[in-house]
Amino acid sequence: MHKDVESILVSEKEIEEIVLRIAGEINKNLNGEPLLVVVILKGSTPFAMDLIKKLDMPVEIDFMQVSSYGKTTESNGFINVKRDLEQDVTGKNVLIVEDIIDSGNTLYKIKALFQDRKAKTVQICTLLDKPSRRVVDVNVDYVGKEIPDEFAIGYGLDYCEHYRNLPYVGVLKRSVYEK
Ligand code: IMP
Ligand code: MG
């Protein structure tokens, strides 16, 4: 285990099981219809790339990067699109893949944006969910695992751009960010 990790929240084995379960649910729901997978950069990249390999419909992928204004640890409801999709989502089944849902602000805004652009369907998939932190009510279609209100790192999730390469999700030691 990495020296800055307090405990493991989702092991490599559990991540594999989550990917298979969610891919199965998506395959069942889409029933062969084509899907545009929107990867929210950067944190959801490892999860999204594992997930698409288990999808059995025609899949396109595209990327979007957003940032919330203000402090880095809490979002305040405004998002800034730093990189937009290359494609038009009009008439498409869109699956937004996120690493973690905290306040819900980010996904609420992105979903509304795609609905505005006349996507046929917009579904949300997240590896992790911190339900106790929710501020806006956003309907999440696929959840990997609910976690307590702790700072998670690894498998894409970062603290100041570090730890994304850990193969599991862990809790960051408080001593790392409280010093
Ligand atoms: P929301 O708009 O508050 O739901 O923010 C979600 C975003 O906050 C995620 O995409 C992450 O970038 C970031 N985030 C929230 N909680 C954590 C965490 O525990 N570890 C790493 N990033 C987090
Ligand atoms: Mg993120």
C-alpha cells in the first residue's frame, strides 16, 4: 500500500467486479443501440477505459473537461467547460462517465447541457458516490460504490494531480493535506 494511503476503499478485485456489473447493466439497458461514452477528464479515464472494453454495442468515445470555480476542494455550483466534445450529441444515447459524485453540481450541469443539445438519452455512470455530500438532486443511473465522506485517491482520482496511477481507490491520510 502507498505510504500516503490510510486504508483501501475499493480494491483492484472489487474494481473489476464493479466494471463487469455496470457494463452488464448498460448492455442490458441499451439492448444493442449505439452509445456515445463521454469521459469526464481527467479522473474518470481509467474507469471509462476499463468499462468500454466490456460494452457490446457500437461505441464512440469523446472527452470533456470541466472545472468548478472557486476553491479546489468544494464546488460552488458553477462549472467552466475547459474542453468541449468534438461531436454533436443531437439524437444520440449519451453515457457520462465520472469518477466520483460529491455535491452533484458537476453532473447536474453537464447533464442539462447535453439535454439542451438534444441528446436522445443522457445517462450517468459514476465509479464512486458520496451521497452524504449531495447538494443538488441528480439522478445517477449506475453507481460503482457508495463511500463515506473521506478524501479518495487512486484509479484516476487525484489530490493535487498525484496518485491517479494507483490501481485501487484509497483514503488519503489527513496528514498529507493538513500539514
Ligand atoms: P461535485 O460537482 O461536487 O459532484 O464534484 C465532483 C468532482 O469533485 C469530482 O469529479 C472530483 O474531481 C472532485 N472530488 C470530489 N470528491 C473527491 C475525492 O474524494 N477525491 C478526489 N476528487 C474528488
Ligand atoms: Mg473530476
